[in-house]
Amino acid sequence: MSNDKKISKPGPATQRFVDIAEIREDAVVMKDGTLRAVILVSSINFALKSADEQEAIISAYMQLLNSLEHPLQVVIQSRRMKIEKYLDALAEEEKKQTNELLKAQIKDYRGFVSELVELGEIMSKRFFVVVPYDPISDKKRGFFSRLRGAVTPVAALKLKQSEFEKRKKELMSRVSHVQSGLESIGLSTAILDTQSLIELYYSVYNPEVYESQKIRDLSKVQIEE
């Protein structure tokens, strides 16, 4: 009987199952050569608006949709709100208080928040709009140029800086148009930068460990050339 232990072969790299090739200069480069930009969008309480305000919002939203020549993706990210640290901070503040009235108020408030959490999970929501750019569907490009991009999509994995800048310019033009339309509705918008994009996708692909294993700041990461 052989004493040799079987060495299990490593499984396929996780990266093979991820459609993202790289995150670069505030843009997401997909494996097919298309680009994505992600806009963080605020929310509004539509139900509290007057009838005239609701009609104005709907009209502005319809104008935005009718002006688009490309698809959009709306993503709502829900996460269970972690308030343990907040409750601990309240407890510390309660200990420091010398005013008995304020101390009692903090204690009551801390108890109220704890009871509220026990009754049901408190969720935080973030809203994103994903703007794509696909050079193959770009109407400005010629037929043969678009066909060449479709036949050799793998070449897009290693975009030259000049080609990347051209695609990013078109992408940001779309982003600017979408932002303008969203802001006309009364929403606040912000484009996610490289660090924010990495954190977003890290939290999406690693929801179980995101809170306990934070990723490092990009400025502190050494990248080998």
C-alpha cells in the first residue's frame, strides 16, 4: 500500500468567474472590453411630495429615459446596519456625563435603540446607477471597426492607454448626461472613484467577510510593474 499522499490540484481561480478585467481611473473595464461607471444616487420620499411635485418628478424622469440611447442598470444595495459600535459609544458617553438628567436621557435613548433593533433588522440602502459603454454598439464607429472589436474581444483585456482614454471619454460623456437628468429630478449624484469602486465590488463579492476584513487603501498598496 503506497504511503504517498495525493496532492489535490488547486481549483480554478476565482477571477475566472468574475467579469471584471480591471478597475482603472474611476472606470470598470470588463473582460469583453466594455466599460462601466457607477454613480451613487441619493433618494427622495416621493410619497411626501405634493401632487404637482410628483408630476414634475415623473415628467423629468420620463424625459431622462426618452433621451437615452444606451441601457442603464439601477442597483439597490441593502445591508444590515451595524450599530453595535454606536451603542458602545453611547454607553461611554453615558459614563462620562456628570449631568444626571443628560445621563438618564442617554440611557433611555440607548435602551430605545436596542429595543428597536431587537424588534426587527434595521437595513441601510444605497442606490447606484451603472452607466455602460460598449464600443461595438457605438454608432460613431464604422462597420468594419465594430466587427473587428466583436471578433477579437479578448484583445480588449489589454487596452492601450490611448484606446482606454477614448472609451473613457465617451463613457464620461454619457455619465454627465445621466447625472444632469437625475439632478433635474432633485437627486444628488456622485461618481465612484477607483477606491470606492473596489470597495463596492469587494462588498458585493465578499458579503460575509466585508465587515471583518476591510481592504487596504490603494495609496498604501504596492503594485509591481
